Amino acid sequence: MVRLYTDNLQVSYDDRLIVKGLSVQIPDKKVTAIIGANGCGKSTFLKAVTRLIPHQSGDVILDGGNIVKQRTKQLAQKMAILPQTQEAASGLTVGELVSYGRFPYQNAMGRLTPRDMDVINWALEVTNTTDFKYRQVDALSGGQRQRVWIAMALAQETDIIFLDEPTTYLDMAHQLEVLELLQRLNEEQQRTIVMVLHDLNQAARFADFIIAMKDGEIVRAGMCENVIRPDILREVFRIDAEIGTDPRTGKPLCITYDLLKGDE
């Protein structure tokens, strides 16, 4: 049974149709990357699937039920999302921020239970941020902050984690650190990871399944080898790409590329 899929999903901003009749199944317990040019609807799709924004027609089905009919706390126990721009955490310690991930499980009193504290400490340990627990979030580096936000998502104890461009503004080493963490969460804990990525080689290296979008529609969805191809990249990004094989992973590798000229 497929846990999460969309059926003819359409999302509009005002009168502009952004996501156009999109139907796709998200592989369970796999890493999925969504790629495409700026403005193609990647982030809008992610927000609609996680109910951060409403959709105008079609369905998002999770565990056999439409997400619009599921209670907010119930949904928050199944999926977590790390937006591209996180809310301000000014004045919060790392431990306090990660504790927000326990909100879906708290009662009206809002007090943290021993069980909550165990999960918070586990999330800090898994993301290697335990040493930062009592430090201000504002005092951390970009890579450290990103790991802390991921820890907060982990504290929700969801099987599915969505991330919108989790490597943006990070240097190469911190990008790799974050992506390797997500890969470990998938492999060791069977978390379903769905993320928007800009870097084609990162998508090919870390994803099991890739969704390539253009103008609010899916051009190709499938295994990396079926998506990271010259013809698909030509259509999605309007580039003439040379594709090889990564000697370390055996995955497709975009070696070089040029802009398409004229009406190619």
C-alpha cells in the first residue's frame, strides 16, 4: 500500500495556476528529491502536500485518508516539514527549540513529560547537537542551526519528513553533513525523506527517487538513472548536459553543461 500520493492536485495563487493536475506516488521509506528550475512549483507542491497552504482541487491522500479531513495534531504525528525559511528562533536555546517538536503529543497543560524529554534528548543525539542543548540558536553556525531544526522535526516522531532546500546558504562541507544525516535517518530508521534540492548531483547521489518538474507539472518521476538524463535536463532546465557516472556511488553525474542556444 502506498502511504502518500497526490491525485490531480491543483494549487493556485490568486488566479495563477502554479501546480497543474499533479499526480504522483511518494515511495515509502525512501529518499525522494524534487528538482526543477526556479518558479516551477516545487515549494508550492511541498507546502500543499503538507497542508501548509490549501489546494484548489484534487486530493492528497495519506494512509488512505484525505489530509484535509485529518485533524492537525493527527497529521503532525505523521509528517514533519522543515520550510526553506524557518521561523525566527531569537532568544531560544537549542533544547527549547527542539522541544517544540513535541507539540502534537502534548495535552492541554502543555507540560513536557519524561517521555518527551527522552525523545528530545534522542533527537539531539542523533543529529549530533547534544553539546548545543543550552546554547542560543542564534549563536550557532548555519550548518549547526540546520541540524537543530532537523532535530526539532525528528522530535515529532513522524515517519515522513519534508524539507524545502535544506542545503541553501550552507557551504559544501555543511551541505554534505546535512544530506548524510538525512541519508542515515532513512537507512537506519526507515524515515521517508522528501526534499527539494537545487543541486542535480546531490539529488542523484542521495535520492532513491527523483521528481523533475517544469511549469507546475511533472516531466519525469522515477529512479535517478531515468531522470538525470540529457533529454530530461534539456526539457526541465534548458541545458545541454554531459552525464557520466560517479565513481564512488555509481549514480549519474552531471559532468558539465551549456545553455541551449536559440530554439534548441
